[in-house]
Amino acid sequence: MARILVAEDERDIRELINFTLMFAGFEVTLAANGAEAVERAQDALTNGTKPDIIMMDVRMPKMTGYEACRHIKAMGDYKDTPVIFLSAKGQDEEIQTGLDAGATAYILKPFNPDDLTRRVEEILKG
């Protein structure tokens, strides 16, 4: 079973993502902001539960998704871990900033839960 770390500051969206991914059979760890995502990523290395994918909102308090992605990717063990950004902002510049920060994919909100699951499965298959 693949592990996914999800960082989303909006509780309803975080719970929707959690339910969607758990229903699809994934093990999910939740974070409410970018700083918490970095902490959870570090903890996962310590306790042997490193996520297979990291999914983050772009605009979050304490630390943006872009900043959190850079911090997490700087931990050597995560340099090849896929990161998916979720955002309501789909301008080319926003998407490019996400890719430059180390993202594998950029999914626009609102998203269809089935499409989200399908995209995660595609990324896991490589």
C-alpha cells in the first residue's frame, strides 16, 4: 500500500482528499500547512514511513507549498519522491513555479476525486 503525505490548509478539501485516497487503498498522512508538511516528512524518515508521493496545496499559511517542496526535496531521501501541487491558480507562471520547485504534477482545483486517484496511480506506476 502506497503512502501519501497531503498538505492542505482548507479542512474540507483536506478531508475530501483524505477520504478519496483512503477509499482507493492508500495510507494517508495529513498536514494543515507547509511547515507541518516538512515536519511530517522529517518524522517519516525517522520512523520508517516515508511517503511514496507528497501532495500539497500551493497557498498555505506558515510556508507555501513551493517553499515546503524545496525544503523536503533538500532532504536527500526525498529528491526522487514525486510531488503533486494542488491549486486553484492555473496560470502558466504558477505551474512553472511549481515545476521549478520540484513538482512532478500540478492538478487544478476543483478536481474530480476519481481523476485525482487515477493521476496518483499513474505517477506511482512511473
